[in-house]
Amino acid sequence: MANFLWVEIIVAISTFAKILAAGRLCDRDDGPSLTVGTLTGTYTGLQNPDYPGVREFRNIPYAEPPVGKLRWKPPVPLRPSQAHHYSYRFPPSCPQYLTSHLSLWNANITNFSISTGDQSHYAGEMAQTTAEDCLSLAIWTPINATSQDKLPVGLFLPGGSFRGGGLDAPYHIPAGWVNRSQRHIMVTMNYRVNIFGFPNAAGLEDNDLGILDQRLALEWVYANIEAFGGDPSRITVWGHSAGGVSADVLNFAFYDDPLAAGFFLMSGTAMRTFAQGDNALQTNFTYVAKELGCNFPDDSEAEVECMRQVPVNLITNFVGHYGDEKKKPSLFFRPTADGKVIFKNYTERAERRLISNVPALISDTSNEQSSLIAYPINNLIQGPNTTEVDKGTLSEFICPAFNSSNVRDFNNLTTYRYQYAGNYTNLTPFPWMGAYHGADLPMIFGSYNLTGGATEFQRQVAETMQDYVLAFLTDPEDGLKSFGWLPDSYEFRVDGPMVRFAAGDVVVQNINASDVDVACMGIGHYNSHP
């Protein structure tokens, strides 16, 4: 498997002893070290300016830059190196377009979005803070962590509908949580999105490049995290939204070599229909290529080669402007079922037990779809039609989570589930949004008071959620049982245990899964504001 490449590297290079010595720089007795050696370089980070108990490395590449001849190629592992780098600035996010159409995300809850510098979040152009040389990750550790500590690790895959997103979104910064716990490490990564991550071009052997990026990042973390104080045998692959879907895709694709002790699937699982065959719209890439001067109707490889010479901003802005102008047919650059890393039938895969044998935590918010519907600009006070919101919440989130739990139960895999129901004015600009898609992220990451105004009850909820998730990271199989949170099981598929956070004035409570899932079985009404 791919991760054995790192073993081969370790055996092959004569400088291995020197690299290990660099890794032990963080074990000195004269105070915390901000310099750590890895197999691919030595990195000097910084003490977080707001949380002095946190050491962070904001930009560590995990792959060669996917530029030039490497554009639209699977990520290439970095060569062994002892070169020294300062890891003070976050890397650019991967190329993405800032739509000119208003949404809650670019108008009201922008702290979930990547940094855009001086550029508007709805600029109608490629984000000026993005670039092709983007395959990097960031690491947050306790300030005094050493290679002896063997702390649990969370590897976070950001969401963004496979069209955008990145590791530097303000609400994705986990420094507050790491500072409070001092007992775990967090890693967040960039991966390619949209046409650069999922081109679906006829001239390519691999089209789900963003997923391959995620796997290579996991391999890098597995091989190097011990130098930062982490335990490679306790890595939880954790994704939100598209990142949650991705984490579950990795769960199935590398079932015999997961490199993960657990999976945390927030508001996203693989239990959905991926584009395939005629529905994959492979002609989209050809259409873009033709419009940008790469017209090779009978030579798909020449088409790709020509497109590798087109500037990144021209490609990104062409695709983005096309979408903003609502031209038809729509351009579609999303994960596709290639039969290699993404499959067309995950229920069938699970029935064949082609799923990794590790625990999972699956979660949803109670009103997911409220932040994903068309922007109700003419009725922001009252909000959108609640029936339509509930329909989307069930079909896109609750029922896929229910189905995921079922197929995992069928394989006797430990599975925990929670629902988040919090609604706080400092995170939620309009009351009708309730516990919207993503609302639980800043609570766990400790960024919930970024703009001020957090209540004491909100703090209690946030810290309780942090403690529960930390228990899962620490021991994915049994850690949550100490809180009285029992995993789902096959005999209780319909009425199994679930935890609900922040409903009303209750910090946390145990509920029956049927309270949430009955609508998926067509025998009850879904309550989006429990």
C-alpha cells in the first residue's frame, strides 16, 4: 500500500539518523522548542499569539506543488530533506472562485470561509489568497509537546461542497481547544477542489485527485506526527460536510490499510449517489478546454496537455463566471465513481465488508439545510420555507447518517452518533437558522467566541462537546463510554442510543435514535428545533 513508501524512504536514505536527531529538537530541557524535524524538512513554528499554551506550524507541505506537468496528476510525495523552513504563515488555499451571488456564507457567516485578504467574499473572481501550490497542512500542539508524549491526533478535512474551502477559515482554527485540553494535537489540511481536484477529464487516468490528496496528507501525518508529540496509532480522520464525505470515502477505499484509529464524520458520509457514467458529464472538461483554446476533439490526452499550459486564474474565472451567469448546461466538477477510490454502491461495499474495521463518530445538526438553501434576501427576518428546509436536512444529512449507521451496525463496527441543536446569537445571525450546517464546528474547535458575545451556557456546551470529542480521539472504541454514551448496535438499529447537545437549556442528554431517524423510515415527523 501507499504508506509503505515512507518505510522505503526511511530505509533508503543515509541521512535518517540526522533527521531523527532534528526531530528530537523538541525534547530539550531549556523550554519549549518551536523547531521540529520531519522526514521532509525541518520546520520552525510559533507560539500562538492569543493562546500561549499552543505551538503551531501554519504551513507544512505534504506533497510536491501540483503545478505545470503535475497539474491534474495524483499528488507526488515529497523527497526526504533536511532543509529548514519557517512555518509562520498559512498557505494559500487551493484555487477557488468567490461567487458574486449572495449567500449566508459570504454575507453573514463569513468566518466559515477562507481568508480573502482585502477581497470581498462575493468578489465574482478567483480568490486572491489561493494558488495551485496549496498542498499543505497546519499543526497545533500543546506548547511543551515532545515526541515522548504520544498524544491523540485529529486530522481535519474541511468542507466546501468540493468547490472551495481551506485550512485557514477562522472557525476552523482549533487553537482555543488545544490550549484548553493540552492533551491532543490537531492537524488541518488543504486539498484540491473543483476542476483542479475533480476534473473528470477523458484524458486522465485519475480524476478524484482531491481524495488522493487527502490520503497522501494522512500518510505524511502517520509518518511524521510523532516528532510533534503525536501518536501515529491514534489518528482520527475527521471531516465536515464534503470533508465528512471524503473521510468516509477514505474509510471504504483504504479499508485494508486505513492508517486511522477512528473516523469522525460531521454532517457528511459516503452514503450518497456519486456521479458516474453519463451522469458524470465528462464533456464539461472538454467544453472548458475548447473555450480556452484547447480544442482537441479527437485527442483527449492532447486536450489535457494543452490545458496544463493555461493560467490557473483563467480556468478558475471561466468556470466561476459561467456558473454566476447561470448558463446551461451547468458545469459539474465533483467526485465521481471511478471504481478505484469512489464507488457507485456503498451499501453493496459494506455488505461485502469492504470497510475499515475501526470505530466512527457520526454527527448532524438539527437544522442542517437552513444555511444551504437559496439566500432568502427578500425575507431574511422570517426565513425560508421550513418544509423545504426539513426536506433537505433529511435527504442530504439525517438519512445518509442513519443509513451509514445501519451498514456499520451490519458489520458490527462501533458507531457513536450525536445531534447538535444549539442556537446562539453570536454564531447565528437569524434565529430561524437554528442549528445550521456547520454550527457545531466552532463549538468544538474553541472558536465560538471569536466575535464575542458567548453566554455562560454556550461555554458549558462547547467545553462539554470538546471533552466528549477528545474522549473519542483518545480511545475511539471505548473512550465515550465513560460519559455513559453507548455505541449504536445492530439489535437497536431503529431505537439505538444517541447523544443530543444544547437542546433548550440542557447541555447534553441521551436520546433514542428514533427521535431523529423516524422520518427516514416514513413513520414520523422530523423536529428541526428540538
